[in-house]
Amino acid sequence: MKLKLKIKNYKSSRFAIKIHNGFTVVELLIYMALLTIFLLVLLDVFTTTLNFKLQSEAVSTLNQDTRSILGNLNYNIYNSGSATIISSSKLSLDSGAKVYELLGGDLLLNSVKLNSLDTKIDNITFTKIGQTIQILFTLESLITTIGGPRTQTVSTTLGLRY
């Protein structure tokens, strides 16, 4: 019986697992490197998503303002009795009842701003050709994106009803 006990004790002491409390420097460096890589990937995904959102917002704002301005111009020009071009950037409808003008980057209809706060109009040109009015304007987004400001140039011809 003594012999069996000695062999048993010998095996358990030789293969005993030593338990350490804490971390080694190498383990700590590996954990820090993995955490840094994870945070960098997460930061890259976040910035890419934010840039995509800003670009989408800029394009969407330009499209909405373009549709709104063209719809307003189309409705008022079609339903007006007369049109007079005061200057290349100022249009008068129905003998001054409705006046479109460009002032400080904003298109105004009787002093009411037609474009949104996120856009400005760089230039607008009204040209009267017979019973039609040719309109050319450039809309610029004020939303800051990495690629620079987004612009949209619009050219259309609208006809008077009479």
C-alpha cells in the first residue's frame, strides 16, 4: 500500500497545474493590440457611415429644392397673364404681382425664400423667348462633405398659358 501511495503523489506533484494571479506583460500587450485593432475598425466603419449619410443628405436636399423651385416656377409662370424680365436674375409676373429675384444666394418670391437653409443658388438667369421663359440656375449644397460641396445645374423652359 505504501508503494501505491508514493506513485500517486509523484504523478500529482509532477503534473500539477500552477495557477497564476494577474497577467503577464505579453498577454497584456496582445489584449491591447486586439482592442486597438477592433476600435480602429469600428472607427473606420463609423466615419464611412457618417460620410455616406452626409453625401446622401446633400444630394437629397439638392433634389428636393430643385423639385420645389421648379414646381413653384412652373405653376406661377403657367398661370400668369404676363411675364417681364427686369434683369437677368429678376422676373416679374402679372405686372409685378409676383417677383422672383436672386438675393444673397437665395431665390425669393415676393421676399419669401424658396430654397432651404441647406442650399444656396449661385446664379440664375431668366430669358424670355416668345411665350416661354428659359430658366438656368445652379444650386449648391451647404452641407459639408469630404468631396467638397455638391452642385446641381438646372435648365428648363416654361410656357405661359396665354
